[in-house]
Amino acid sequence: MKYRLLIALIVFVWVPFLMLFRGSAAPSVATPSAAPTAETSEPSLRSLAQKRGIGIGTSVNLGPFMNDPNYREVLAREFEILVPENAWKFEFVHPTPDRYEFGQVDTLINFAKDNNMEVRGHPLVWHYSLPKWINEGNFSRDELIKILETHVKTLVGRYRGQIPTWDVVNEAINRDGSLRDTIWLRNIGPEYIDMAFQWAHEADPQAKLFYGEYMTEEINQKSDGVYTLVSGMLQRGVPIDGVGFQSHLGLSYLPKLDSLAQNFDRFNQLGLAVQFTELDMKIQDGKGSLEERLAKQAKAYSDLLRVCLQAKKCTALITWGFTDRYTWIADVTGEVEAPLIFDASYRPKPAYDALKEVLSSK
């Protein structure tokens, strides 16, 4: 009898946990729900943004998403767009040549559906977060093309009609505007970028397809390189809809607003949408007291949103996380950089209030 109870306990505790990481047509664990939202007369960011015709979103870390009900509550209340931080990256979703792991993504998609949110696909092609079998595989050019084509079409095709926007290629440009030396460029050639967009379009013709890059907010060599890249793609008939400006910023390196506005405008003139897609802003590199630095951060966030709203076609502002409790920057630097719009206790920061003020203004 004791052994039966022990076996039952193991099955009850471990099987749901393990099944989270299996690929399946539907999530293999119950999708966590948002915590009950306390009644408030204050409008949310997402409700204000919807009235202004702009999407407000955030990336989602699966750990706190699964384990912290406060995280889910703020996520569902304040944001319209959800971006999986890691679940769609190659090494996590396609860890071996013949296996895909969709359980994590499916869980997030079901949560988004339950809370009237949309999910952004991120990223299809990147030179980081590649599995060992890709990095150490001795593939011919044709073999690698087929691997990448299958990967792109499998991901986009599986979620056809469910994902309005995909980040197709990420960070393919060097600071000097040249193409970055990656496994894809070395073994396929520069045409891998065109190929990826074409494959994504074939798998879901209705999805909006974006190129994403960092350190391109101002007009500089790198943003010139992105402009040259996407201009050429359009001339070649490659299906591309927009450019994402990641915007990992800090108080000591904020873009000049006039240059940012001009930069947005030149991409808009090509017929492309622009978006802030991974926005965060460190304060440790700033001067002054904590209160003064938080005020500077708030002004910078609001300035960026204002430029977006004034642009011809800036369609979203997405932060890379939303609470200082969970930020990738702390994982990298070990510092408490406070880059986001809620503090570590989920209290709105001055940056949150500043964004709401801009969205509420006429």
C-alpha cells in the first residue's frame, strides 16, 4: 500500500512538470490564469494605448509566469502584446534535428487568448541561442538551407493565423553597417535573409514580418546598414512589413530625439512600419539621487513614446520585461539596474505614470 501511495505521489507531482517541455498540439499543462484583478478606476496602459492606435507589449519570462500570480495579473491587465523571451529561440524550440518543443509557447498562447492579448513571434533566425547540433554540424550549404527553411516554415506554419507579427531575422548588421559574420552568412550567403522572409510569408501570408536590430535608434552607420538592407529587400520583392528598434538603453546613452524621429521617418517613407521592440533603460549609469534618476528615466520613456506617436507609422512599444524583479540585465551584469516600468514589488514607477500621461494627452 505504501509503495502505491509513493508511486501515485510521483506521478501527480512530476508528470505535469515534465510534460511542460514536450512538444504538442496543445499545452500539456494547465495554462496559468491571471490573478483576480482588484477593482480600480485607473485605466490600464493597454486601454489607453488602444485608444491611441498603438500596441503596448512586453516580453515574458516563463519562470515567473508559471510561478508568480502577481506577474500574470500585471501582465494581463497592462499589456496587449506578449513576446516569449526564450521559448521560440532555436535551442529551446528545436533542440535536436527531429524534435520540436512547443509546450511552453502553447501555454503562453492560451494565456494570451484567455486575456484578449496577442502573441508576437520572436525570433525565427538569429545567430545566438543555437543548439549544439547546428553549431557543430558539418552541413553543406544546401543542407543548411533546408534545415533553416524547415525550421522557419514549421514554426510559422504551426501557428498560422494565430501570430499577427513575427521577428523574422534578428541582429544581422554590424556597427559599421556591414553584414554580421554568422553561421548563416558564412554557410549560405547574404541571401539567407531574403530566404527567411520568403519562407515565413509562404507559411503565413497574413503575418506581418519584421527585421529587428539594436543600437539603431539614431541615424548612424548601423541604422544606415539596416536601411540599405531593407531597401534592397523591397526592391527585390521580399515580403517585409517593418523594422523593430530594440532600444536597450541607459541614462548615459539615450538617442537624440530629432535623429530618432528622422530615422523613423525614412523607414516609414519606404512603406515600412517601425516599432520599439525590446525597450528597457538602465539607471545605474546615470547621475544624481535615485529619485532624480527615476525621474530622468520617466522622461526618457515618455519622450520615446511621444516620438512614436508622432511618427507616420509607429505601431507598437514593447518593453523587454516589465518588472525590475525579473530583468535580463540583472542576469548579465549582476547589478540592480531598475530598467523597467514596475519596481521589484510590482509598484508602478514614474516611468509607468509618464507613459500613461503621454497616452492620455491629446
